[in-house]
Amino acid sequence: MSTATASAAWELPSRGKVGMFSLFASEAAIFVIFIVAYLFYAGKSISGPTASVLHAPVLLTVCLLASSLTIHRAVAALRRGDVGAFAGFWVATIVLGAVFLGGTALEWRHLIREEGLTIRTNLLGTTYYSLVGLHAFHVTVGVLAMATVALLTAGGHVKREHAARVDLLSLYWHFVDVVWIAVFLVVYVAGR
């Protein structure tokens, strides 16, 4: 076999990436169902608060989207073997994710206490908390997984050779960010 033919040989994708993209396909289907339900029911409530009580969490959105940059930089640093830079960018990603979750909790507190919008109030409340809550659950899973990696890093157990595994977690995080863009546009822009 010639060198040109050998370099053009196809390799199987990693099982981790195949698994992660399979997860994305199923999760995307679930989010589409929740988004369609939100759009269908958002304006149908005959009583209670309407979508006008929702305020776009722009700062939280900036934090979450910025976390895609920090996690990308973290993985790039680990690929170079710079574990210190990896740890710094990784922790920054965790902090940005935690800020997003904290802001979401404060938003829900405001909606429940001041606006009277709960999951049982009306169709808007049911679909809003279901959709945004589903996303917040995914962010929580990501933050907990990243915190586990951060603890392993602090213990000296994460090295350059783990970059491919860490990259799988970063793919999950990018997926969560992309889903948030869709949720944000549906809930805070189109659904109003």
C-alpha cells in the first residue's frame, strides 16, 4: 500500500464520541418536544401570569456562552500538557456554570414569590419550568461532572493523556450551551 493510500485510510471514530453524539441525538429529540410544547401552550393560559413576567437573563446567558470558550481553552491546554492552565480554565468553566444555575434559582424565586408563577399555576408555568428546568438539570449534571474532574486534577490524576476523555465532557458542555441558545430564543424572544 502506498503512503498516500495509507494516510487516506479511514479510521473508526472513537466509541466515546459515537456514544456522546448518540446521547446528543436523543437529548435533542427530548428538548424539541419540550420546546414545541412550550410554543404550543405558552399563550393558551386563561388565568394567572403571562409570559410578560419573564425577563431575559442576558447576563446569565453571557456567562453560560463564555463557559464554552473557557472549556475549549481548558481542553486545548491539556492537549499541550499544561495541566495548570487546564485547571484554571476548567475551574472558570465550573464557576460560570454555577453562576448560571444560581441566577436561574434567583429567577425562579422571583417568579414564584413576586409573580405567582409556579409549575402548577397555569400552562405557561408548567411548560416554562419543565423546559428551563430540563436545561438546568443538564447544566447541573455538567457542573458536577466537571467538579469531579477538577478534584481529580487537584489530586494529580489528570494528565495530558486524558485530553480525549476530557474533550468528551467538553462536547457535552457545548451541547448544553447550544441548547440554551434555542431555549433562550424560544422562551424569552419568540414565546413572549
